[in-house]
Amino acid sequence: MKSPIGRIPLPNGHSLSRMAYGVWRLSEAQDSSVNANLARIDACLEQGITTFDHADIYGDYSCESLFGQALKARPELKNQLEIVTKTDIMLLSSKWPDTRVKHYDTSPAHVTASVERSLSRIGVDVIDLLLIHRPDPLMDAPALGACLDGLIDCGKLRGVGVSNFMPWDVDLLQSGMKHQLQTNQLELSLLNTAPFINGQLAHAQQHRMPVMAWSPLGGGRLHAQADTVGTAAARLAPRLKQLAQAAGTDTTAVAMAWLMHHPVGVLPVMGSNQLDRIARFADAARVPMDRQTWYGLYELANGHEVP
């Protein structure tokens, strides 16, 4: 194993790898065969990246199955991975012909059925973390909480978390549960710094919940817009390059090290189908990051110094 990335503990005593591999692009890969996906999994495991982030909707409801086909080919992998998946978004899709409008469904019947489908598609006996993908305005917290507690108690889930929740959304769901929520997965990057000051990270730290960061490179905009004058990416580009050269790595690793420096415990969810890029994910662990370096990047990201 090269450059092991380390682990981060969850409130329930389990743990995740310090970074996760996001599978949402598997269906878009030029090669999404079993062997190609096994190579991607192996490239992660070689770095100690053992956590794989799914959602039922990814790839128009296909990515869980693509991943499951790889696990079926090498069943011994099941004991080496942590599976995170999500539920409640209902897409307009030929897979769901009765869906008339995109919506959220946190009803116990839907969540229970979704868990069963994810277990079957991925081919595992237990899901390490189920996340409620988006806050549902029609969420019945006591009913959903009892459902999630029951899925943990019967051994189908090891834990439950949320995604894109504000602190009050987290508290509402937690009020209906006996088991503690384990994480909040948020859009978080140098191009989306709002969670640092809007209460989301503060609330997570207060409740000892590590945060999973989706789109940690701003959906690629951190690099794609680096030459556009006046943007955050353009302001950041020279400094990211300087730090990357000093650490002997690339700017992606610096951006991930910046996220991972926060005391809440930020776990970037990295997505790529390219083996050469996957193989460099763990470089983030060897980028030096101190308080003033962190604030220097934060200032560039926001376009002004702190008050």
C-alpha cells in the first residue's frame, strides 16, 4: 500500500477512510466493464481509500449495479470496503414511469424499499452508511427516524447520516431517532466556502460528526476557470501551483489538504474514472498545511481578507 491516507472515526465507533471514492461517474466511463471498475477499486485500496460513496440515483439508477458487478467478480473485496449510499431523491426516469415530477421521498416505505434495492444492486449484506440525500419539506421526522433506527437494529445499516442538511434539518431528524447521526455530506470546496460560516461545520463539530465533502474541486471549476480573470479560481491558481510545486504534487492535492485541515474532519469525496488521477488522490496527505497557509487560500477564495 502506498501513501496510506489514514482513517477518520465516526460517532458509532466505526470509521471511514480519510478520503472517499465517489462512483457517480462510473456509468459515464469510456470503459465501465467489470475489469475496469476493479482496477479503479484496486487503485483506491492501494492508497488506503476504502470508502465508496454511492447514491441510488447515480447514473440514472445504474452505478450501484455497475459497482456490484465488480464485487460479484471478486467477493473478497466486500470485507475491505465501506459502502455509503443515499436515498430520497426521485428522478424523472424511465426506471420510474409513475414519477410525474422530480421530488423527495422520505416515507418509511420508500426508504426501506430503497435500502433493499441498494443492498441487492451492490451485492452486500449491510450498508455502512445510509444518507438522506436532500432535506425533504414533507419529512415526518418521528416516522423516518423510527424507520432508520429499525434498519440499524435489524443489521441492514451500520449507521445513518444526512446530506445537504442545514443544522436545523439535522436536529429535526435527530429528534426522531435514538441512534446518533454520523455525518453530513456537504458541497464544500475552495469555491464553496459558505459552510465554514453558515453553521453547518460548526454544528457538525459540536456533535462530533465528520463532514463528507462533495464536489471538493467545485465540479472541476477550480481548474477549469483558472485562466478566467477575476474569478476565485484565477485568484487561487498561482498560489495553489506554488504550494503544489513545493510539495512535489499537484494542485488537486493542495486543495484537498486545505479541506482536510479543518478540525471537524473533512472527508473529500473524489470522483474520476482515470486511473492516473485516482492513483494520486492520497498525495493530499503529504501536503503541509498550517493556519496561515490555510487562511491565505481562504482569503484568495473569498476575494478579501477576513474582518
